[in-house]
Amino acid sequence: MSDTLQKEEQIKASINAAFRSAKVSIQRKGRIIVEFRGGILPAFASYLKEYLNFKHLSMISGVDWPEDNQFELVYHLWSYEQSIHVMVKVRLDREAAKTKTLTPLWEHAETYEREIHEMLGVEFEGHPNMRDFILEDWDDLPPMRRDFMTREYVDEVYEWRKGREDAQDVRQTIAEQYNTEVPNFNNEDK
Amino acid sequence: MKNIKGALVPFSALKYLGKKPHTVRYPFEKKKTAERYRGFHFNEIEVCIGCGTCSTICQNEAIDMIKIEGVEPGRGDSGLRPRIDNGRCCWCGLCVDMCPTGSLSLTDQYLHTSPDPDSYLLIPGVDNPEMKENISFTKSDTEPLLQFDRVPMRELDGAERVKSFAEVVLGYMQEEARAEATRCVDCGLCVTACPDHMHIPEYIGAIAEADDAKALKYIYDNNPLPEMCGKVCTRQCETVCAIGHLGEPIAIRWLKRYATEQFPDPAAILNPKIAEPNGKKVGIVGGGPAGLSAGYYLALRGFDVNIYEALPRMGGMTFAGIPKYRFPLDSLDKQIDYMKKVGVKMHNNVRVGKDITFDKIRNDNDAVFIGIGFHVPYTLGLTGEDLENSIQAIDFLRRVNIGETVDVGKKVVVIGGGNVAIDAARVSRRLGAEVTILYRRRVEDMPADWEEIEGAEDEGVHIVPQGIPLEIIGENGKVKSIKYGMAEMVPDDKGGRPRPKLIEGDEHILEVDTVIGAIGQEADYSFLPKEIMDELKIERGRVVVNELKQTSIPDIFAGGDNVNRTMDAISAIADGVRAVEGISHYLLDE
Ligand SMILES: Cc1cc2nc3c(=O)[nH]c(=O)nc-3n(C[C@H](O)[C@H](O)[C@H](O)COP(=O)(O)OP(=O)(O)OC[C@H]3O[C@@H](n4cnc5c(N)ncnc54)[C@H](O)[C@@H]3O)c2cc1C
Ligand code: SF4
Ligand code: SF4
């Protein structure tokens, strides 16, 4: 196997030599994951782009990890020459989620960053054009945060189509079929 | 060679003739959609169980569960089916990925425009049966969102088990219970199969939320012997679990066991509210699960309750029948003690009909409940059955459970294929004997729980299926051996299950010290005076009762093995619980 992963191993070694804090793992042939500190992301991205030839930024995605009180940004970079996909993952403090923009390296990062700003509420320092993305006049929690209650929002905002009034609760239906009542111990003092 | 290209142009255009055009064609031709395209829903109505998981998961509130003509509720089916509001659906496909039966899918059909808002409501599978041919997005096999594997239960190893009567199943640890509880989709279909209709999704939800005390409250709401059920219940609920359709059902029984075992004294958590005495008295004959359950909830409602039990302890067959490695005494005691705290008065070693008359109990009380179980064994009807050391499983188990020393010798044969036979076999192993089970039909026909059969085999019990006992052979009045013949399975003329038929001449003799019969029991009504027997409606050995467990004599109620056909602890408990309604209704007009 080792010869088939040669290119990946080389890239891993180069990254490790240049950035000691980067945690590099080879997920499979053609796919490398780098976990990295948020702070010096532009420097690291520029190194990948200029020295290791990851010329293309395919996209940026964001993940909410409320259990760790963090957001995770995933930068997907692609090297045409080597056909290798690198995912650079950085974690940001969820309370003060802020990182530097990558627009100086890739102009089109502008759109991805605007989307993530709107959906998760991450700030991108130095972003040239942080307007609304697809939501208009949104003043609620950013909707892709996991503590955003989609169903509550939907309930409040959207009308209920006529003809849906006959909807039944499955649990209640079953209880009634057997003439039983489900007690409620939820709000009892413990 | 100047402008030759121009001369070739007409020919080069020819090559496009065979290609498909990219422009829109008339009449309109639809293009093939992507392989896992997500269009309109389709639902296999017969496979769907109406669990409502699709509706629960949909973040757009696009799914309603509704009643549909022709779909009837039943065991494991709510009778409801999903309806989609296509004006809301965003085709995320979560509903499909979460559907526990795999009945729901999305099709490659997506075109719909109409000025009529109602036309956006679609009952998949009912309104669009033709789309069955167009299914494209189905549940992912590789990355299931549901957790199909059960958290395994730790057990003592077979060789270790036969050395003592130590409890075999070790129970979940906290982390294990939480993990198992989170697999539940909270649909409640299990409730349809539980004879007692316990509040299963509620207590599993509480365990998942790390609130074991709340779980205990839901459990005790209609089952006062839950630790027992947590250990030995026949768990009908698990047979209809939604997750069980494609994976392993939630370990409902083990979760109940977990919750009850967290608290040494249920009273401290439940803090039961006991109603003021209402002046009415109820006498209960038989301290099995049926009598105890009736007694507990009657006492909570302010009735004055006395239970009369012939054996030295309460518990009925769960004390005298079920072996201690499945249901230890301290666990039984804990549950009985709690009932005493609530005010149930218990009288052990009192056989009604002998130590006290039934008439006295009836005269002293406003109502009577009969929960005497089935304690008289059927005999095998074999020559040699009256030999010494030819015994009955329930007598044998009772003696062992009461603490008598029983000598079964070195070799035992047990006749029968139910749970009682397996229990007798496994107990004999623990007394040091080599054990053979002789059963008329095939192993797969055995009425015993498969886990019990496996447990017996792990402990070295030898099972001879399709073996029919012919004669017990004795020497000096004692059992010496048993003669049995092998049978072949022949189809039943009346369309029933295949029947065993003796193979001529294929007879065997097995040297044994003890023969244990375990082919069933019946009730002993001899304690009832003649006038009562004349009036009390009994059919095929069982007392006939109405919905509220009232017999043909208005002040006499009955429940448990001597009433129901399911003959397990939870059915007896359910009968007891229902009888409380019946008795309250009868005496208090409630
Ligand atoms: C060996 C064995 C194993 C079993 N294993 C399981 C199992 O794993 N899971 C499960 O769910 N069920 C099991 N069962 C069945 C279960 O124990 C019974 O269904 C349940 O106990 C029935 O409860 P009951 O209250 O109707 O009757 P019983 O439990 O039989 O109780 C009736 C009581 O009434 C007493 N009694 C009878 N006549 C009189 C009288 N005249 N005066 C005073 N008292 C009297 C009896 O002594 C007895 O204690 C098992 C049964 C046996 C025999
Ligand atoms: S596809 Fe998504 S939005 Fe549509 S009904 Fe299913 S869960 Fe709801
Ligand atoms: S989740 Fe599946 S089985 Fe359950 S109601 Fe919906 S379609 Fe039916």
C-alpha cells in the first residue's frame, strides 16, 4: 500500500515540516485531512496554494458542535496536478467565532464566507462585502446552528394548509385504542 | 488545398444526425432524472406500521399521520399512515432515512402545478400507487441514521452458571442503558403488544434523558412488579418494536430492569399518594402477580386489602416456579416489602378452603378477587408414572425454591418443550445432574423462549427433539430408565402445524434416575363451595370474566393464569390492574 500513498505521504511530511502544530492524516488515496489552529489559517492556506500546488478552493463548509462549544470550518482544496483533495479543518470558539477571510487568496471565497456568516454566524475579518446572502432581514439565531429550533420556527412562520386538521398523534391514538391514559411526570418537582 | 473545409461542411453536419437533440421536443419528452432523485414520496402501505417517525423527524412539519379507510390498527400497527404536504416538503429525504420499516421512499416524479392548494396534500402509496414503478431515493444501507444494533447484555458464562443459582443476566450499566435507550424512536407501537399497555416510550425516554427516577414513576403507574418483569417478562413488546423490522428491537425488558435496579427502595422515589380509607374491604385469594397487582392499586385507592396465600411467601409462580438464577429472592422481597409499605396486608401459609373458608372471606369483604393460578400439573399418562422419582416439574421447582433439598440423582430426563421444562432442566443441571429434554416436535416448535433454549444448551442440557416417551421402566419401585420412540413430522390434515408420528420400531432406552414431567398445568377450584361452583362460569378450566375482570357472580373478580390464555406474569399483572377498575366501579360506582 505504501507506494500507492506515496504522494500523500510526501505532502504530509512537507506540511509537518513547515507547520508543526498541523495534525495531518491520510484518509484514503487522494484524500488528506489537516486539523489546524484557526489563528494563522491564511498563512497555512497560502502555503498549500503556493508551495504544494493546491490551487483550487472547491468550497468551504461549516459544522456546529455545541457539545464542544465550537464551530468547525472545513476548507476543501484541490490539486489538479496530483488529483488530491485536502480538507483543512479549523475549530473556532462558538461564543466568539471569528477568523480571517481567505478572499485575498481566492476571490470566490467571498460567497462561501457570506453563506457561513449568515447560516452559522461566524465573522470573517477583512471580508470585503458581508451583505445578506439568501435570507432577508433575518434577526433570529443563524438557522444552521443546532440550537435553532427549526420546527418551532416553521410552526410560527408558515401557514397550515387547509385540510390538515385531521392529523393525529400516534402515541395518543394508541393510548386511546387501549383505553389508557399516559400520565405526565415531566414537570414534577424532583 | 485551399478551401476544402468548406466543401466538407455538409458532410461533417451529417454526423449530428444520429445524436439526440438538446432542444425541447414536441410532444414533450421527459428526461431521465438523476439516480437518487428526490421527488414525490411513495409509501408501501402494507409494510408501513404507522409509527410516525417520518412525521416526528420532518423539520418542516410536512407530514401528518392520519386515519385511512381500510387500514386497521392492531398489534404493532397504529392504523395511521403519513400524508405529505408537498407545499412544505423540501425533499431533504430525512423521513426516508429514518423510516424504520423502509416502506417510505422518494420517486423520480416531481412535476405538479395546480391553482388548487388542496392538491398539494398527498397520501403516498394511497394517492399515487402507480409511482411504485418510479422509486428512486431509498434509505441508505451504508450510512443508516437509525441504530440497528442492540447494546449487548453481559451474562455469566455457561460453565460458570451451572455451579450455582447466581443470577445469569448481569444487567446494563448506566452508560449501556443510556445508549440502548437512545436507539428508541419513541413511536409507542410496543404499547399495543404489552398486555398491560405500560408507558414504554415514556420510561425509555426518561432513561435516555438520564432521569431514572422519572422512568420509575412511569413504570409504576401501571405495574407494581416491574423489577420482576424487567428480569423475566415474556416481552411481547419487543416483538413489534419498530426498530425490530430492520434491526434488533430495543431491549425494552432490560431497560425496565435497569431503571428499577437503580433504586433500593421505590417508596423513596415514588412517594405514593395513598387515598384516605374508603371503608370498603377486598379479600384476595392467591398472592401471585395477579393478586398482588390488584392488591397494590386497591390499597393506593384507599381499600382495605387482605391477600391469602397458601405458600410460605408471596409471588405465586414467580416465587415457586421461576428459578432463582432468573429471579432472585432479594429482588422479589424488595418489591413485596414496598407493597406492604403501601398498606397491602399479606397472609402467608393460609390455604383458602383449608385454613380459612372461602365463605368467610366473602362474608368479611365487599368484593373478592381470585388469582390462584394453575398449580395442578397434567400427568403424562404413561405406565410407570407413579414410580418413585417420577415427578412433576412445578412440584420439583417449588420444592427447590422453598429451599428443600431435592435429590434428582445423576441423570435426569425432562419431558416437555415449554419454559417450565427448560427451567426444570436448568435447575437439574445446577443440582449436578446430566440432563436430557425429550420433546415431541422439532426444536423450532418448542414454545419456550429461544433465549431460554440457547441458555439451556450453553449449560450442557441435551435436547432430543421428535422424541415421544412410551414407558417409564422401574426397578424396586424406583425409576430406572425411560423408553421413547422417535417421530417423524407429518402434515396435519386439518391444516394445523405438522404433527409428530411415531416411526415404527425406532425405540430407545435411556437410563435415568429421575423423570420430570412438564407438559402443563390446570387450576384447582376445590376450595370453592358447591353453591359458588354452580354459579361461577368456568370454561375449559378458566373462570369467565368481562372487560373489568368481573365473574358471573358480581362481587367476585378473577384474573391471572386461571383467567387468561397468555399465562405469563405481565398478563396476570394486567388482569390485576383491570380488576382494580372493575372493583372500584362495582363498589364505589366510579
Ligand atoms: C416454572 C415456571 C416458569 C415461568 N417463567 C415465566 C417467565 O419467565 N416469565 C413470565 O412472564 N411468566 C413465567 N411463568 C408464568 C408466571 O409465573 C405466571 O403466569 C404468573 O405467576 C401467574 O400469576 P397468577 O397471579 O395468575 O398466579 P400464580 O403466580 O400461580 O399465583 C397464584 C397463587 O395462588 C396461590 N393459591 C392457589 N390456590 C390457593 C388457595 N386455595 N388458597 C391460598 N392461595 C392459593 C398459589 O399458591 C399461588 O401462589 C412461569 C411459570 C412457571 C411455572
Ligand atoms: S423529505 Fe424532508 S421535508 Fe419532505 S417530508 Fe420528508 S423529512 Fe419532511
Ligand atoms: S416512518 Fe415509515 S413505517 Fe413509520 S409511519 Fe412513516 S412511513 Fe410508516
